[in-house]
Amino acid sequence: MDFQSKSLQKFGLRELDLGQNGFRAWCGPLDQPISRLRQFTQTLSSDEQERADQYAIELGKNRFIVRRGLMRTIIGCSLGIEPAAVQFHQPPGGKPSIKHRSDKGKLLFSISHSDGLALYAIAWNREIGADLERVRPLNETEAIAKRYFSSREIDAIQGLPASQRILGFFNCWTRKEAYLKATGLGLSRPLNEIIVSMVPGEMARLVSVGGDQKEPSRWSLIDLTPSPGYIAAICVESP
């Protein structure tokens, strides 16, 4: 375990084993002690503090503060600067970026959260996207799949045993979202044009994008189980 991971452990962050070099990921709880909540609040920008104050429910506000505070802590530790000194650039409708540069080049990041757990991924000089979901029953699974999945993916999910269909659904969803976050396209590209593998046990991979068979070679997909009951995917630009 390196110095960075040891420094982040005290904030409840756990580094995930990605089995590859050049990018890293951590997960951590968003429900934290009041003392740490106050510490994170002090690292936020005035804009972030205003956003926190807009939450009507205290739980939502506290989780926002922790989410942003943990993100600043990870990025600050990676850049060797204080969390409060981290500055972001957020273009309208675009992907947020970090203003700082170091001798390693450009640090890129992605964040996702679901039901009290957050996932953070960083990479040097490579685009990266992460998506996290708590695995749960969804009554509208079939309707969502018909709207956002390709016919190939829908057939694959329907071909799974009933006990595996929810897992297949979330495999499909998180991998698509991770790709969109990595590219910064958001929902400007229809989700049903992004075809991914989703059968439980099979390797995560991007199959095609809008019929382009070459686009997948630019990206690597990694599937994760960051915590029991959760599923996640990271999409990173190939070196």
C-alpha cells in the first residue's frame, strides 16, 4: 500500500484492485461523523457551499458535502496540494475538469454515487468515466431496457435466467454510463447506440458505438463490485 492510499484510508476510502496501471479507484461511505463533515465543509468552494445549502433535506446536504470533500481530498492528494486549493472548470453541459497541471501531465477524474456509497476514479492523461449503482429490483426494468438498450442487448437480457436478469440489466446500464462519462457526451448520444456486454461472468467490453466497430478499441471497460449489493463500471481510454 502506498502513501496515497494510507493517507486516504482515514477518510473511510478503500482503494479498489483494478489490476492495471495508469488509473486508480476508491469507494467510500457518504454518511460520516459530524467532525469529518465539518472538515469537508471547510474544503468546499463558495459555489459548492451554496449548492449544499439548496438541499431541503439534511441527509442530502450532508452527503453532498462529503461527496465533494472526498473528491477534493483524493485529487488534492494526487496533485500534492490542499483539498481546498483544488479548482475545477465546468463548461456548460460539458465534462468537468481540473485546472491544475503537474509534471505528470493532466489529471482526469470521474465520480458516481448511489445510496450512501461513492465511487471515485482518476487517471493521468487518459479520459476516464465511472458509474455506480446499488443492485435492486426495478418494476420498470423492461420499459427502461426497451427505451435505452439495443435490440441485441434486450435479447441477451431476456435470454438470461430470471435470477440473473437484474444483474445483467445493471451491468448494461453502468457500462454504458461509464462510457458516456469518459467521453463527456452525456445523453447527447442515444444509449441504444452504445452496445456493451452484460452477461454475468463474461468480460466487460464495449462492443460497438453507433455501428462503429473501431471505437471500442479506444477504450477499456472494467466491471467492479465495490461493496456487497453494488455494481460499478469504469471506462478508461486505452494507452
